[in-house]
Amino acid sequence: MNELINEKRAEALAGSRSLSHNQENAFGISGGNSYNSTYHKAFQEIDYQYKSQCDHDEAVIASSLLVNTYEYNFRNSTEKRFDLLYGIQKLYGMSKFQVRNCMSFMPKKGDPVQVDLVKKHDGRLAMNNLKYCSSVWLCPVCSSRIAAERRKELAQAVESSDAYTVLITYTLQHDRSDKLEDLLKALRRAVNKVKSGRWYEAYLQEHEIIASASSLEFTHGSHGWHPHYHQLLFLRKKPDPDRIHEQLSERFTHFLMKDGQYASSFHGIDVRSSRKDVSGYISKWNVIDELINVQAKKGRSESMNVWQLAQLAVSGDPEASRLWLEYAKASYRKKALQWSRGARELLGIGQEETDEEIAQEDPMDEGELICSFTMREFHFLRDYGFIGEIFFLARIGGAKAINEFMLRVRGAPLELLIPSHNCT
Ligand SMILES: [Zn+2]
């Protein structure tokens, strides 16, 4: 059924005719709001505004019309990530952060000045000649790639070593009046104090802890910001979770209280040692797609992950926008995942690739060319938030659908040659 829908959509998008009633039904459209009229209206407005160089904000509103069509429901996770990135880049305060420049045009010296849309060898669609921001906290596109690599390493470390594993979570009490920056500072300070000195050395020895990986996570709910800190321990001997809980709780709550913060001796530290808990933590580590696909309509009273918050902010919620900026500032330059010294070698996962290295496209994997964009075409697509749209069109209709799209929105087909095998 999905294939049929995609086929018909490709046909409709690539062709210039309107959808018939039956075809509309095939897409599951209900109500009198015709897909094509909304779509065309948005295109015309964007085209008009682009040509007349009107106020940029108005053009943004026009392009958001497009995303608001039901067509958005047909997007896959990758395409939704590009849409969300565009929305985030336009949020208040983002000009100070790298995410604002994600997917900047950066041709290599000597290469033609163009952006190539390609199918990589792993089947993934990608754009070459771009610079990615590698922001694990703010960019849904880069974060997804970085997190996938980090999850692989975590899983490999657990599988390849014969060590036991324990997952610890540190949290502190908070309410809506607490600033995220203050909570994070207090949490990090208390954790760092727990992990220092002779006491900690003795604790590592007692439990035969040989390595650890620490990570930060943020959520926001009815009690305000909820930063938490996870630590995955690798032990030589069978763990004693109750003893670990008792030891860490006492020390952690002590340091928090000295800092004017509080965590209950029971809830401040959570210790899990079952294989299910550990593998659940790893398999969900920063999985954006799941997080994005949860609709952000629940409202702010319930707990939200940061990508739900971003969606709410992008949809125009001013409070979510403010919270997103607060989060951007507080997470700035913080590492999302940190291995203890010597852990990677010990666990057999080798040298660590930086976030920057992971986020960039591999220049050696040129992939199969779908079509190319001139600098002017690419800037048009990027400035008006059409990158997700282009990936969507490439998936369902290849270069031909993209060409038709360009014809509609810019009034001119692609300037560069389309490979003949895509021109069916
Ligand atoms: Zn990015």
C-alpha cells in the first residue's frame, strides 16, 4: 500500500496535473482542502517573495505553509530532521550557535562549485560539499549521526569485553524557578567531587571498576528542567548494586547539600545492573527519530525531551523558544559522552572519532549522483527550508521530481545536467 501511495505521489509531484478525487482518496486525504491548491499556493507565494526579495520573515511564513500541508505526514525521519533543523536555525538567539551555519556551502578547492545530491554506498541520501555543524545538542541532523556512532561504540564495548556492567543515574531535586545552568553546575560539581580523591580510588578498587562512560541528558517537565547524569560502569567482579547505591548516595547528597542543592538519599542515585536496563540505555542513547516522532502536542505539563521542546518552539510557542535558548546556552561545549581515561583501549574500541569527524560526509564515498545544484539553487533551497523537501522528492521521484519542483518554485529547471538514468 505504501509503495502504491509513493508511486502515485511521485506521479503527482512530477507531473503538473491536479490530483483527481480518487487519487486524493488513495493518499488518505479527507475534507475539502485540496492538496494541490495548498501546495501550489505556498509555492507561488514563496516564488513571488523570492523574486521580489521581500522581507525574509514573510518568506519564512510562506515556506512554513508548505510544511503545514498534510504532505508532511509522508516524510521519513531523515526528512523530518532536516525540516526541524531549518526551524531551529530560525529560532531566536540561534545566530550565536554553530547550528545556524549547519549545511553551509563549502566546495573543496578545485572542485566544481556545486552541491551534489547522492546516494551513498550504505543507501543513505546525502549532500556533498557541505559543512555540517557537528552540534550534538542543537542540531537534529548532526546529533543523529553522532549518536548513532556513539551507540555503536557503547554496544561494542559491552559486547567485546567480558566485564559486568552497571548503570548509574545521578539527579537532583528541582522546581520551575531553577535555572538550567545552575542545576547543571551543581550536578556536575557534586558528581565531580564524588569521583575524586582517595575515597573514589578505594571505591573503584572495592568494586573492581575498570572503566566508565559518562553522559548528560536533559528533559523538561512540570517541575522545570531535569538534567541527569548517567555513568555506565565496567566491572571485573559481579556488582553489588545495593552497596554501590549506599556509598554513592551518601557522598553525592553530602556534596549537593554543601552547594545549597538537594537530592533525596533514595532518589538522587539510581543503580541498575540488569542486562536489560543496560542494553535499553545503550539502544536508546540519544535516538532522535523516536524522540522526534513523539508529537509535541502533549503540552509543557508533561516531561518533554529536548527535540520535542524544539518542535514546540519551532511551532511558535514563545515559552518553548525561551527554554530552548536556555538549554542551548547551558549545554554549550559540554561533552555528551565521556570515557574514563584508558577505557577505550581497555574495552577494545580504539581511537575515538571527534563529533566533527563523524558529522561530516566522507569525501571518499562519493556515492551515486542523483542531481546537482548550483550555489544559487542550493542557497534558495536552504534559505527557504526546502532541504527536507528535496530529500523527500529524491526518495519518491528521483531527479525528475526535483526538477519539476524547481520548475514550480523557481520557474526554471535545474541548471546543471541530470544524470540520464534518473531521467526516465
Ligand atoms: Zn548540524
